[in-house]
Amino acid sequence: SAGGKRRHQNRNRSTQPQEASRGSGQTDYNSSNQKTACKRHELYVSFRELGWQDWIIAPEGYAANYCDGECSFPLNGHMNATNHAIVQTLVHLMNPENVPKPCCAPTKLHAISVLFFDDNSNVILKKYKNMVVRACGCH
Amino acid sequence: GSHYSLEGIGEGQPGFVHRRLRTHEKREMQKEILSVLGLPHRPRPHLSHGKYNSAPLFMLDLYKTLSSEEKSQVEGALERPQSVPATRSPPLATYQETAFLNDADMVMSFVNLVEYDRELSPQRRHHKEFKFNLSQIPEGEAITAAEFRLYKECVSQAFRNDTFMLKVYQVVKEQPDREADLFLLESRRLWASEEGWLEFDITATSNLWVMSPVHNLGLQVSVETSSGQTISCKDAGLVGRDGALEKQPFMVAFFKVSEVHIRSVR
């Protein structure tokens, strides 16, 4: 199917001669150039907007962020697959359809503290270690 | 300490695009965050004045201390020596509590469930009782420190130059026809004119209550003048349930995930 892919790209190239003519050089299988590469996206979670201000005392909200974007094999600069995944890829070269599918997910998470009431009106202050996405990568 | 403000705590971040959530997005997000918080459902506390009570205000003070330290760590600001807290807390949280906070994974304050004022009688001393429900503690958390906090106001002219002996007891066993069996936790001599929060270490008692809820019979507080006369806690200036919201008595416990893992039977 790799050959098929190249044929398909050749066909593309014929339809976009200018880009080809610019000599795109090495084909980037991760094609992150055309699609949004795996990266961190901003997301602000407002507990007030979620209607939780009656039981969450602080914070009012926080920058949670999330990961989204394309990942494909072989990995590009975002390479951080484990050796296991790479070996699996090599083993499945004969059956490319079975290679593990990479996904864009957090590689670094940070903690925040949340102050809230429980059902008995007791107050709980707790550190939650994986509430904020700090960095993303292909897994 | 009585104002309640959330300035600067996690308000909308500059630069973040706020978009109103659609209903299903909101529901998905709620589900996701409850799972991260480890909660089966959103709590529905009974909040008449709850947010302005002493315990939430005290916990908010701890929260501000903690989040300012987290912020400085994430932003790589110069590390402060651990012994000096990032912000000198208002009188609510003491140095010692800030040290407990640094070591804790979780802090919980507990609402005082009952409060009896027994009238003076020759046979029975005048005392005040307090009870706390510690049955809702998440599994795997162990108490590293616990305090019972009581606010004392200035007293009337009658005792102005006197000193009080304040005693805190753990109720060991209640007796129907006579006084309960008590275990003295602490006795403290105070100036009658003294005002402020009084903290009493009840770590051992709290651990007993968690391990054996049937022994959770509460605490008793009694006050004597220098001449040995027992007086009511109210006369001694101790704030009870009918006092100001931000001076209500409460209990606070600091937890750490207990390292002791019970090995499952093979």
C-alpha cells in the first residue's frame, strides 16, 4: 500500500504542478505540514459556566488545555513512541493495516488545587496531579 | 478576615478565547472533571451561609497559600526557603498549619454537628459538647495532623483581670445517669481578656474516630476561673453556634495517602 500511496501522491503532484515544481524534496509521511500537527490547544474551564459555583469555592476556573492534531508513522520530530511501538511497526510492515495507530495525547500534566464542599458541607482542599495539560506528543 | 473574595484566583485567563459551551459539551466536560476529581457525582451541600463560615474561610486561606506556591513552582520563580511561607497568612492559618499543608495531599474541615450547653448543677459541671462526622473520608487517606479550633472573644467586665483554665476532653463513654467518662486532651490557662483563635491538637483522637467510628463520641470543653468556679463557655467568651459565622468552632484534618498497602490474600 506504500506504493499505492506514492502513486496517489504522484497523481496529486500532477494536479498541483506549482507545488511540485517547487521541489518539495523529501516526502513527509507525517504530512504535518498540510494537516494540523499534534499540539496543545487552549481550553479554559470555568466552573461557574458549568454551574458548579455553589460547591466549588476556588478556583473560579482554570486553563485546562487539551491535545489535538494528526500523528502518523513513522513519527516525525514529535517522535516519542516507545521502542515497543516501533518494533511493532517493523514487525507489521508486511501487514501495514495492522500497525498501531498513533494518537495525540498529553506528555506532561500539571497539578492544581481545588477547594470544594462535599455533600455534608465539609470543605475539602485537595491537590489534583493531572488537571492541567502542559505538553502534547504522539504516542 | 470576614470578607470573602476570590480576586486573582483562577479568573478567566487573558488571551483565552471564551466560547459558551453547548449542552452536550458541558455535560461531557462535567463528567470528565468529576472523574479526575474522583467524585461519583457533583456534591449538593446544604449551604445556608456556608461559604462565609469560619471553616471555608480558613480553608480558603490555606488554598491561597497553596496555589501561590504552585504558581511560583510552575512559573519557575525563585524558590522560597520552605520554612517561610509564600504569604504571611492572616491570623487564621498559623505557621504550623502551613507546615502541615506542605506535607499534606488533602485537607478537610468538618462541620460541628451538635452543640449542647448543659446547665450548671451541683452534680454536673458546666460544659459544651462538640461532635464531628469523620465517616466520609476517602479511602486510603491517613490523618497526619488534626486540630479543633475554637474562637475566644473578649469577656465582660466581670472577669476582666481573671485567668481561665480551659480544658478539652475526649468523651470516652457516655453514661445515662451520670457524667460521661472523659479523657483529658489538653488544659490551657488563658487571660480572660484574651481574644482570637485557640487550636487544640486532636490528631490521636481523630485517628481513633476514623479507625473506630463507634468511639466517636465527640469532645467536651469546660472553663474554670482562677478560683475554681466553673462558668459557662459563653461567659468565658467562647463562640458557639449562636455566634458570628466567621468565628464558628470547627475541626480541620490534614491527610496523606497512606503508604501502608494491605497485601491481598494469595
